Amino acid sequence: MTGILIALFTGLLGILFAFLQALRVMRKSPGTEEMVKISDAIHEGAMAFLKREYKVVAIFVLIGVILLWLGLFFSKGPSFAFATAIAYLFGAFSSISAGFFGMQISTRANTRTAEAAKTGFNEALLVAFPGGSVMGLTVVGLGLFFLSLLYLLYAQFMEGGMIGAAGPLLGFSFGASSVALFARVGGGIYTKAADVGADLVGKLEAGIPEDDPRNPATIADNVGDNVGDVAGMGADLFESYVGVIIAGIVLAALQQTRDILLIFLLASTGVLASLFGIFFVRGKENAQRALRNGTIVSALLFILGSLALILFWHGELRYFFAILSGILSGLIIGFVAEHYTSGRSIREIAESSKTGSATNIIAGLSTGMTSTVLPVIVIALAILIAYQVQLEGAGFLGIALAGIGMLSICGITVAVDAYGPIADNAGGIAQMAKLGPEVRKITDSLDAAGNTTAAIAKGFAIGSAALTALAFFSTYMTTAHLTNINVMEARVMAGLFVGGVIPFLFASATIRAVGRSAFLVVEEVRRQFREIDGIMEGTAKPDYARCVDITTRGALKEMTFPVILAVSSPLIVGIFFGTQTLGGFLAGSLVVGVPLAIFMANAGGAWDNAKKYIEEGNLGGKGSDPHKASVVGDTVGDPFKDTAAPSMNILLKLMTVVSLVFAPLIILLNNHIGFFH
């Protein structure tokens, strides 16, 4: 049990370091009274959204606990049902806590970053990144701490000891997935509805700059950056992180090996590597290089640490190659995302804007489609390597190890992503508080790097979703007593087709939700410009709170259908058509959902950065016809990259987790009311 205790204390160390980073940020000067007032408005809006969202989540979690307990009580027994339900609550609570604390600091670090930018670039970077690292370290710290604590308790008191304690941990992953879906879908709808509304009226109709204080939607837009890419991405990668660790524990338990302890030790190694990598984020005038250096250092440290651990544990390298394939594929996917959302790719999209918004959109779509090829091939190679190098009988444990490798440095990956909204907000505050052009130049540089690093984080999230879902899928096969799935069988083929269309239905629902919510924001901004005298002259203050409230209500209303779809569809397929059809359904959704998510994430990122390239003064700069065309392309890409694509990760994992957790109940009900037995 020493390995579990090491993991427990490593998780605690991550939480402690997050607390110290938070203190470090809060000691910095928040700037002028006007800057503090703007930051407070963003903070209050973000926390108000979280509180209202968490009330909805609490109801869902309560229903989930009841259904989980009832479903497993009759199929697995009262003690197993109780332990799984408790784990579900811990998973949901941990995810909510990580999002809450990360948001508390990110919405306070923004004005401190803008104030530090008055001194210089490096000073601003060393406020923004530590602010983001609070979210990253909270994610891995809370995840590893509570997982270790639960497993330690279950191993002591449950029948079966260390082997029997693994099964109920699936409830932890289910709880984390439930919160993540709400956070990602709700946060994604909020952030893009506000962004689209602010851009369409502010930039295109009124011709005023982004983050102009005259725009009534500008505070809602800045709030959205935080709820989407701090709380949303944090919940997403928290769910992936704990999910792949639990998948490894369950698969190791099914084979009754001591590799359960190895899984915990590998996770501990990743947390320590992320802690060290954070200290290497230093830079002069190049934030992107500084953030990349921290990520690469963390990856190298984890590779060396896992190599030593595997040699000590097994005395040979087969497991290490599975882990190495995961972390290398994660880095490659991230850098492919960087390639297609920067450099020549965005210049080509910007050039296409000369002939209008239609050609801009065509160029962005083709760039996104091309960007899917290499990441999917890399994921496929990682799967082959991870499976083939396993010791005899180890099976899909290698897939889980590859996933652990990919998510090992989740601490710094989330930190790099959460840094983005802080830098973006800092630029907004600099604009609204009318700070000098030299300050805005520094915050723009930080923001541009944040856009690219966000694309890298989304690449990690999508790649890890594929490996995590596949690891859970193999566990589902075992739990459902399926030795193989024959794709030539009619019920499996039907499942493949239906599963393949679910990602499109889900993406459609989330994108349409952004469109409907954005329409309300657009109408409100137009109303204020029309009815409040003096806004454009700067003599009257817009009603920022009204836009924040409209966006909040719209996001909470619109997220209901995607959540119900994710939870209910695998249950309906499994109960009425059987476990074979459900297996085909899960496989179809995974094969279609992963490239669709990559396409949308990279196309959206490329459109966004092409717009920023023009705004830097190229091709006529702000206000030119190419700029107007690029704003339209960016507006189309916003729900792609920040709503539909990141939510897709959770859809794929949640459907697999639901199938796995409820497999005994699905089999029981299918035998009584199903069409196929």
C-alpha cells in the first residue's frame, strides 16, 4: 500500500502548491481603481454563472446518485452500490471544487497581469501563468488525492481487498464526467454566445474595437473566456485525467496484478514532473516559446521518471513503450494543432479573406479537415504500439497506460490553457481602462500565445478522450461478457451507424444553442445602442449586467438537451437492443467523434488567428474588407472550437462510462424488455 500513500501525499502536494501559487498571484498589485472595478465585474459575473450552473448540476447529481444506487443495488448488491454512489459524489465534488478555485484566481489574476504589463513582458507572463497553474495543479492534486483516499478506504473495508476496491471507483469517473459535461457545454455556450454577440454588433455593425467599454457585451465576453477555458477545460481534463487512471486500475484489477500500485505511482510521477516544468516557464518577448518549454520539460521529466519506475517494477521495457507512445502522441497532436492554427496556415486563410467571407470560410474548413489526418494516424499508431508491446495476457491495459502517458503532465497542460483567458482578460482590461499602447502590445502578445496554446490543450483533450474511451470500452466488453464484436453481424452494424451519427447530432445541438443565445445578445446590444443616449460618445455607461444575465440564462437553458442525449442514448440502445449493439454504438461514436472534434477545434482556432493576423496590421488591418471577412469566419469558428469540439470529448467518454457503470443493469433489463437477448 506504500504506492497508494505516495500518490495520496503527491496529490496533497499539488493542492498545497496550487495554494502557494494563488497567494503569489494575489500579492501582486491589482492596478488602478478603474481596473479593479472592471475585474470585479468579470469576477462577479463568472461566479454568478458558476453558482447558477452548480445548482442545476446539484439536481442532476442527486438524481444520478439515486439511479446509480438503485441500478446497482439489484444487479451488484448493496455494498457495491453504496460504494459506487459515494465515489460518484466524490468525483462530482472534486470536479466542482477544481473549477470553483481555478475561477476564483483566474478572475483575479487578469487585472494583476495588466498592471504587471506596465513594467514589462516577463513580469506580466509571471503573473498570468502562475494564475493559470492554480487550475492545473488543483485538477491533478484533487483528482489524485481523492482517488487515492477512496481506494485506500475501499481496499481496507470492501470484500476482495485491493482487487474488489477497483470496481466502485468507476462511480468517481461517472461523477467527474457528469459535471464536466455541464461545465463544458454550459460554459461553451455562454462564452461563444457572448463572443459572437459582441463581435457581430461591436466590430461589424458599430465598427468599434474588441473589448471597447462602449460595447454592452464586453463584460459578458470576458466572463465567457473564464467559464469556457478555465472551469470548462479544467473539468474536461479533470475527467480525462481521473478517467484514464481509473481505467488502468480497473483493467489491472481484472487481471489481478499488482500493477494497480504502478498506476498510482505513474500518476504521482506525472504530478511531480508538472510541478518542475512550471518553474521553466520564463521568457523574454516570446510567451509561446516559454509555455512550450515548460510543457516539453515536464514531458521529458515524466519520460525519464516512468522509465526508471518501469525498470524497477518489471525489469523490462514493454510497459514503458506503451506509456511513451501515449505521451509522444499527445505532444505530436498538440504540435499539429499549433501548426494548423498559426504560421502559413493562418496566413493562407487571411489571404483568402481578400475576396470575402465565403472564401475565408472555405479556406478554414479545408484547413480543419486536413488537420485531422495526422492526429488520427498518430492515435491509431499509439493504440497499436500500446496493445502489441504488452506482456502476454495484459490486453487493453496497454491502452490505459498510453492514456496515462498522454495525460501524465495534465497539471501543466491545464495551466497553459487556463493562462489564455487570463491574458485575454488582461488585454480587455487594458483596453477598457485606457492603458497605454505599450501595455496593450504586451497583453496582445500574451493573448496570441494563449490562443495557440489553447489549441494544443484541446488536441491533448481530444487525443486523451480517444484513449480513455477505448480503455473504458475494453472494460465494458469484459463486464458485458463479450469476447469480441463482429461488425458483420446486423445488430452490431446497426449500432455502428447509429453511434456514428450521435456526434453530429450532439455538435448540431451545441452549435445551434450558441446561435440562439447569441441572437438574444445581439438583439440586446442593438437595443442598448439604439435606446441609451451617449453610449457611442462615451458619456453613458452600457448595462453590462443585462448581457451577462441574458447569456447565463441562455446557456443554462440550452445545455439540457445535449446532457440528456449523452446520458440516455447508450442506456436506450443497450436496454432495448442488447450489449452487442451497444458495443457497435460506442465504437461508431468514437471513430466518428474524434476526427470531428479535431476538425472543429483546429478550424476554429485557424479562423481566430487569421483574424488576429489581419488585426496586427496585415492586409489592410482593422476595419478593412479582409478584416470584416475574417471576423465572419472567426464568428463561425467560435462555436466550433470552444463549444462543440471540446464538448465532444466528454460525450465520447461519458457514453462509455455510462455503458460500463450500468452494464449489469442493462443486461438485466434487456433480458426482460429488450428486442434482442
